[in-house]
Amino acid sequence: MKKKNWQIKLGIFLMIFSGVFFGATFIIPLFELPTKTKVILSTTSIVLMEVVFWSGGLLVGKELFAKYKKQLNPKNWFKTKTTTK
């Protein structure tokens, strides 16, 4: 049980931490670097973001990953929950 607990916490952390690489993708072009370096760094940042996010998804498991992925989708941020009677 304790092994699963730290795996889930690490997985959630990795999924959230992937946002750092996502944000870096938008900040890198603001630096005064050669264009070639900016392209390489931005591409690397996007690849690292995906790797870290999916690694976290593997650690948390299928059900929890689907739940957090749905919550992280911007299309679902402002939807109101509908209740059925």
C-alpha cells in the first residue's frame, strides 16, 4: 500500500511538473539567443513535457490519469456540471 501511495504522489507531481516545460516553450523565444538555439530548446522542451506527463500518467494508473487529464483539458475548465433527475 505504501509503495502505491508514493507512486501516485510522484505521478501527480510529474504531471503537474510537466507544466514547467510547457511554460518554458513560451518563454524561450523571449531570450536573446540565436534562432537555431531557440528552435532546439523549444522543441526539446515540448518533448520533455510530453515524456514527463506520460511518465506521471503511467505511475498514477489508468483511472486516475484519465481523471486528471480531463481536469487539465482547457475545454473542461468553464463547463458547468449538469445533474440528471
